[in-house]
Amino acid sequence: MDTIILITILIVIVGLAFDFINGFHDIANAVATCISTRALKPRVAIMMAAVMNFLGAISFTGVAEGLTRNIVDPFSLHNGEFVVLCGLVAAVIWNLLTWVIGMPSSSSHALIGSIAGAAIASAGFTSLNYAGFGTIIIALIISPILGFTIGYLIYSAFKWIFRNRKRVKTNRHFRVAQIFTAAIQAYAHGTNDAQKTMGMITLALVASGLLKESAGVPFWVQFLCAASMAIGSSVGGFRIIKTVGTKIMRIEPVTGVAADVSSLSVIMTATLTHLPVSTTQVIDSSIMGVGTANHKKEVNWRTGKNMLVTWIITLPVSACMAAVVYWLAAAIFL
């Protein structure tokens, strides 16, 4: 079998493995609030999220197409498809490590950092598309700030609107609403996160000459990535669900809905503007914004600090890991 074809097949396999891991790693963020408030039982929430994740993933391709162009130029890379493969392997390793310790790190940071690190190891810093890469980084930085701010504002509005109603009665109504907001949030997660791997597989197909750059994301790539993430979502990520649902703040239905509405609005806006964002960062920062609006002492800032550290180190660490993976693999196979 031709080496390029073999590497491309491996990229598809590892890419689908990344989406599977991303499914049970990141979907925990989308349903953690409705599980912690007992709006839905864990298994029901996760299965609902898996279905909505799949529907979201097959609905859009703009993020995937933008990601393909904005990190690296596949035609300028030596062994471009090998670079993509090493990047995906490094991203999978990082996701598994953070899943084991139950820390909701950013799969987006891991994937983008890994692809950049492998490209730099292969062709140096000039291989990056700095204009596009800079846009991605700005989106990743601004999105959690927006999540926090919008979460704060939405819950502040809820407090004023329902200020004369009993908390128990308000929560009863919001518990029902939370089922719908969690479903939409899982859909939003699929519209953005699944597309990142679609973009990487498409990048590999273009780099290997099997696909024209102008062809866009093939439907079979879109379907397989969506299905892989949905299956991963159905497995669930209970370690991370526990962290997001209980260790940031005590979540009630009304605060859960506020956090859901905040995060899904940011994620869907990013999807519609073809920008990849970290759904993990957006969801977690939205919860912190809501908690701050409710009472800042309710937020477990130690957990928030640990998350922030993980978010900050993910991109550079995953880039370094990808560079090491590339150098080791290149020494053996190239």
C-alpha cells in the first residue's frame, strides 16, 4: 500500500479516536449542570446529549473549513499528512491524561496546539499561518471572557425578574427549562467541537493530494466525525461531570439555565462566524460568571484556579508533546 494512503488512513482512524475521546471528555461539560440539579438522570442526560451532539456536528462545516486554512498551509509542509497524524496522536494523549485526573481541559487547545507543534517540528515557525492562527488564539481567549460576562449578566437579570418569587417555586419551573437548555447546549457543542477533527482530516486529504483544497469537507468525513463524537458522548465522562457539576459551585436549576444560555449563545455565535472556540472554557467560565452574580463566595475559586492553569498550559504543552511525537516518529519511520 502506498505510504501516503496508509498515513491518511491512520489519520482518519486517530482522528475518529480523538473525536470519540472528545465526546466523553467534553460532553460532560454540556450536561453536568442538569445532572447536578437532578433535572435529568445521568444516563438519560448523556444519551440526549449524544443525539444532540450528532445533530449539531452534521449541521455545519464552516469551522472545519476555516480551521483547515488558518493553522498551516498543507502545501508548504514537508510530509504534511505525517505532521497531522503526529498532532492528532499528541492531542489524544493529552485528552486521556486530563480525563484520568478529571480535569476539564480544552480539547480545542490540545488539537490546535498539537497541530501547530508538529508543524513547527517539521518545517519551523514559518510553517504557521500567523494571521489565521492569531485569529484562532484571539477567539480562544475572548470566548471564556464573554461566557463569564454574559453568565453574570443573565443571572443578574434573572435575580431581578424573579426577585419577588420564592426560590423553591422558581427552581421548580427552571428544572423543566434546564432540560431544553442542556439539549441545545449539547447541540451547540457538536456544531463547534466535532468540526475541528473534520478540519484536520480534510487537511490531511488535501496535503496528500486526495482532495482539492476547494472541495470543502467531504460528507463521509462529516458523518464519521459526528458519529464518533456521539458514540463517545454516550459513554459519558463522569469524572469531569463531577468536577463541573459540583466543584465549581453549587448549581441550582435557575443558575444552571443561566449558565447554559450564556455558554450556548457564545458557542453558536462562534460556529456561525466559523471560529473554533473551547466549549470547555466557555461552559466553565459561564458557570463562574453566574456564581459570581449570585454570590462570589459560592464559587470554588481553587477549582477555578486549577482549571485556569490547565487552560493556560494546554496549548504550549500539547505543542511540545506533538513536537516530541513528530521527532520520535520521524526518526523511526522517515
